[in-house]
Amino acid sequence: MLKLLLLVLALVLSLLPVKLAAMIVGAKRTGLAWCFLATVVAGVLHTVGLSFPGPGYLFSVLLAGVGYSAILKTSYAGGLVITVLQFLIVFGMIVAFGAVFGVMNILPALGPVVV
């Protein structure tokens, strides 16, 4: 039962940034089921983009924007904004988690998080 609860919590915490970003850009589909589908499609496209040599990360962001815009019924620019906002919201959640639970080196690539 605890594993199921943790799975649901992880799913909701991963979908809320997409839902919030979709509402900010005015997407036509903002339900959790649509956000889940968009996250799966954008994740697959993101993985495809990372397979390109050289600027693979740039391609992955551009392709993730296509996934979000197609599923959530918004413009391509809106899909790119959803991609960036989702990243920033998740980044903020990670930093907040580290601050609340006293994890000082949750993001070692950026140095210690000062509380």
C-alpha cells in the first residue's frame, strides 16, 4: 500500500509542473491525463533528440516542445514555453526538497545549496 501511495505521489509531483505550465500558456488540454500523455510523448521525443551528435540537447528541447504542443493543443511556441517552465518548476522543487530536508549537495554540478 505504501509503494502504491509513493507511486501516486511521484506521478502527481511529476505531472503538476506540466499542468501548471500548460495553464500558464493557455493550452486547450490541461487535464492530468492529457499532461501524462504529453509527458510520455515529450519524453520519447526528448530521448530521440539526445541521440543526435553535437547539439543533441538543443534538438531534444525542440522535439519536446513539439510533443507538448501537439498533445496539449497549443502553439509550438507554447510547447517550448511548457518545456522550459516544466524544467524550471522541477528544478525549484528539487532545490526546495534539498532545503527542507537539509540536503546540502543535492545538485553537485552547481555546488552546494545554501539554506
